[in-house]
Amino acid sequence: MDMEAQRYVWDGAIPLQIHLHESDVATLPAPPPALVNLYILAPRIGYLPLLASHLKPHFSSALPPRLDTIWFEYKGLPLKWYIPTGVLFDLLCAEPERPWNLTVHFTGYPGNILIPCEGEDSVKWSFINSLKEAAYIINGNCKNVMNMSQPDQVELWRSVLNGNLEPYRRVSTKLKLGTVGDEYGAKLNLSGDTDFSGQVKAGRVPVRLYVWSVSEDFEDLEDAPQIDSWDKVSYINRPVEIQGGEGGRCFTLHDAVKSLLPEYFLDKSLTNEESLTVGDEHEQRVSSEDASSDRKAEEEVENSSERITSCYQHDDAEIKLVRIQGIHPKLEIPFSWVANNLMNPEHFLHICVYLKVPQANTMS
């Protein structure tokens, strides 16, 4: 992974305005606005529950004595805590909102919508299990992650928690998760009739794709409809295998998105038996024992997917927006570059897609 690109990913932050929900205010009269609002920079690669150490001291004078699990909402939508903060922002704010106005709750946890969260420990184990799953996808086993020493595991997590890239790189290089071949660079270095495809290292890239399908058309992002339910977001969790394009061309980001959405972009040259899967949720990844062996990691990959049940083809589907790490990359960019430079610390590439279809379809 290019150091400059990795630094860009790790330094990314979102300005938040966090408002304490009125139901959590336990003082009379109501405290002044300064005590129920907090402005903070949230790391893109971080997770909202990890902000608790900043939020609790600020709001403590207004809170009731007995607190529940901390949770957040955006315009009435409870936010899934195991999705990185930057991904939530990219998905839910078609037109970026700065600061991003969120509401925080310390009581009334919506267990019917969100899976349980026990604070930092839950976030840590969700992260580690995602790392195991990514390792299995890339290498066919997760031995290097499983065999991490306790000090290395602590250093890896603390580096993510504190946004420290250097210690993260020291530990992560031991995991030997590697990178996929740089098709663009390989092409530039070739001359004559050398076979381009033979110079590229094939790779399986762990991808989490978040698809918001809408039937309404919009030209400006500020006119995009609001996501008010998670039922409107399709979650696809599976690998993309980089393949050679026709005529020796690069396998592009557009190719990858099409292979992840075969029911919208049917292309026999890009789809295979493995590609016809759609993820439900990764909510089973919270326990530290869920991916405690290669077989368990394999089961994570298998259990997070189910067969697409829709029999409808939408040949006229239109990709309105692709957003990764807050940027809108051109669809013609080599996917190998995207995978090598824009992945999150758990080695998954998170891609948000806004899709215009004739009729809204959530692929459920």
C-alpha cells in the first residue's frame, strides 16, 4: 500500500456536531446549548462508540445516574456501530453535511435494530474478527492473525484506536496480507508484445459493498432522497477476484462493481458461481470465539452470504455515485489501485454505491 495514500486514509476525519437527546437530559431547568452539544473530529477509520470517552465527561452534568449503552442516530435512523464512521457518512450523506449533525443517546438502546454493544470490547472483537475474515479471503487461512502475540494484538488495536499509523504498519506487515498486482504500473513498464496479463499478480480483495437503490432520478446530490431505514440499504460482503479485462485491459472499479451486482449488470465474463451471493449482516462477528480457526473464519465468509432471490434483471440500472474513503473515484480506475490504497485497517475495502433502478429494489 502506498504510504502517501495510506496516510490520507488514516488522517481522514469528519467534523461532528453531537447533540444530546432530550430524553437523556435529567436536569431542570434544561442545560444551556453548550452543555448539550459537542463539536468533535471523528476519525474516518474509527467507530462511533469509541467517542464515548469524550462524550461522557462533556454531557455528564446533564445525564441521569443510570446509563444504558451509548448509541447514535442520524435524522431518526439508529447508526450501526460496527460500520466505520467514514463509511456511515459516505452512505448516509449523499451531499456531505459539515458538520455532520448526530444525536447521541445514553438510554433506550434500540435492541430491535442494533445488535448489542458493550463498548470498546465489542468494537475491538468486531474489528479483529473482520481482520481474520479478510486474512482468510486473501490467503485461504487466517493463521497469521490467529498466531499474533498478545503484545502485537494490543499494539495493533491501540494503533487503530489512537490513529497511529507507524505502529500499525509494524504489526500489520507481520500478517503478510500483501497487496494485489498493480495492473496500471505493470502496463506502463511493458514494451513490445509482452503479455500484459501475465505480469499481474491475481488477488482476492475483501469487499463490503453498501448499495442504496432508488427509483427517483436526481442530478444534484443535495436532491437525493434520505435513507430513513436500513431496509433500504443492501449489504454485500464477499471477495472480488481481479480478472483480466478483454484485450488485456485493466480490471476496473466499474468491472468490480458490476461483478458484485450481477442482477443489475449481467455480464457472464465477470460473474461466476461464487459471485452470486449477497450479504445479510455481519452481526455474528462480535464474539472473539466466532473466528477462532481457519474453519471458523471460512464459516464467517459463508454465513455472511446468502443466495440472491431476486429473479429480475435491471439492464438499465445506472450508477449515480460511487464513494470510497470520501472520494468519488472514476469508474475507469484500475481496481487493483483502489484495493491497494483505499482499504480500511481491517483490510476490507468499503464501497458505497447509489444506484438508480426503474423500481426501488433492496435485494432483500
